[in-house]
Amino acid sequence: MKNYLVLDFSEMKLNNWAVLLGRKNIKAVQTSVLDFSVFKCDWKDNCLWFIYSSQWNKLLKMEDVSGIFYHFPEFESFEKIVGLPNSYNVEDGSLIEKLEQQLSNVTFYIQLAFAGDPQTIIYPNHKKLKVVSSGPFNEKYITSNGEVKLALTKNYAHISDYKLTLCWFWMVNHLSLINKSLLEDMISNMNTHNKIFILGRRITDGAGYSTADSRKYYTQILQDIVSEEKYHLHSVLNPHMDFSGFARNGTTTALLLDYNSCYFNLIFESWAPHIDLTDTFTEKTASYCAISGPSFLIANPHLIDIIESMGIKPLNSFFTGDTLEEKLKNFCEFYQHSTEQEIKTFYNQQLEVQRNNRNIFWNYAENSKDSILELIFQENE
């Protein structure tokens, strides 16, 4: 077993590492040192040790390293992995140079950038730098339909996989804390209505780039076909509240109730489907995969292809059409003109499909991403 000390200076701490290693594989280690919290994770023939400040909101600083080695002298001889922060103002990317002057036995530096923001990749080329992200925001990075690829760009390795964003939101929105067995029991006993649920505030709170117009456009397609009594525009959240200050997990409970209140959902991704620049998942698709009932996704077709490649089948998969609009129209026509019994039968079938979808997603999210970890630990050629 090879030991690594992970000195993680990032803002997300173990959240990012749990995406790669699997949350359940990271264990807390009991020590008599009150200043630091110690965690470990065994992956194949490697043992990764993580040390953070015991103050939950305090980030690891360089001045803390000497204290770590004072309290845990055995760690000083371990090979080291250095986790880099994603902040925009990290001394113009010079952090690696300063760390090199103070640390020995550094195997590699790693930046985990899962939030879908192209500006998080901020460090200059370095032969020991690894960047793991959830989207190829530059043509020099290589990906193929969401599959894991390794690209050597000059001196550093960039590993990219769209699906990591789903796991990242699963972690930071606290969906991972849900008891999966109890979740299934709750969903099975929900008193659902024979309607299509549309989260109303998603139609008007656009984030730019014509997103609001796009949501109105697809909602109008539904409203032109489905009679008013058959869809539901609402949310359990107070419509007069300002959501801008919510914590990341602030709407999770509401989504759990909303997205299981009706037979079917119309779920909008954050950005309009035709905008390639924002070809990335957000918490909307993560919530769909983790906790939702049967849903039609309004998202970039590339993103829908990716989750379908995982074996996850949204309602989009069950209706024909060359475009997203055509598939939505066909779904709406089916719902509007079918008998109540036909809809009930289809709904029960989709409950089983969605239960299988959740199982696929939770299994993927909870476990280690071995293909990515193998790329991370392989030597640069």
C-alpha cells in the first residue's frame, strides 16, 4: 500500500474528492490532535490521507503545513498530492511556484474544477499539474460525448468528464445525505396528481442568453396542446421569497416534494438547449437523476445523450422526433389525448423506469471513478 498525503488548499475540501473517490469510501480517523481533522481513503494499492483544519469554515493555509508535520511527523516522508484552489485571484496562478519552494516529495498538483465554470482553470503549464474538470471549455482539451479522455496540453494533463458535474451537485446540494431506501419508500407512498408539473419560477428567472425566452417557448408548446387543468404551474417555495441568498441545498426539500407531486415533470436545465457555450449540467439534472419522478428534460441534446449513455432514460427517450420540440409535442399529444387508464398505465411503467434511473445514478455517484483516478495517477508521457 502506497501512502499519499493530500494537502488540499481548495475551497470545496472533501466535497470534490468525494466526487472522484466516492463519499462512502472516505473514512474519518480518530486522533488526539484537536487542531486538525484526518480522513483516509483506500483506493486500489493507494492510501490517501487528508488533513483539514478542525474549524469547518477554515481553509488549509501554507502556515498550517508545519503544524501538520509537527503533530503527524510520519506524514512528512509520504509522497504528497497538492489540491489547488479555484479562486479567480490566486496570485495570478503563481501558487505552484511558491509551494515548490516549501514542499518536498510532491507527486503532482491537482485542480478539481467541477462547477462548470471555464474561468476556474487558471494555472500555467506545469509538468506536475493535473486538471480534472466537468467540461471541455477550450478546443485544446479533448473529450468525446462525455467519455473520459486524457489530453496532454504542452506540459500538463487535463482530464474531462461531463458526468462529474452531476456528482458534484449531488454532493454540494446535500442530496448525498438522503437515505436512499427511505427515499424510495417515500416516493412510493406520495399522493401524486394526474398532471404535468412545471416549476413556475423557472419560466421567468432566466440567467441570460435568452434562457427565459427559451423556457417560455417550451412551456408555451405544452400549454398549446395540454388543457389548463392537466398541468400545474407552482412550487412549494414561497413565490415572494428572494432565492439569491439561498444556500446550495436551500431548494432541495422543495424539489423533492415538487418533482414527486404529479405524474410527470417538465424540467428545465439552467441554460437554453441551443446554447453550446453552456453545454454543462447543473443541479436541475442532478436533482432529476437523484430524487425526481418521471420527467421530460429541456436541455442541450448533447447532455441528454450523455445521461442516456449511462442507461438513464428520461421521458425524452420514449417519444419520437428529430428535435427536442418534436419530442415534447409528441409527449404532450399523448398526454392530452390518452384515456385516464392509458396514462395511469404509462405512469406506472415510468415509475419503474425512474426507479432504475435513480439506482443507476446513485451507484455511479457513490462509487469511485476508477477510469478517471487511473488517469490521474498515471505518469505524464
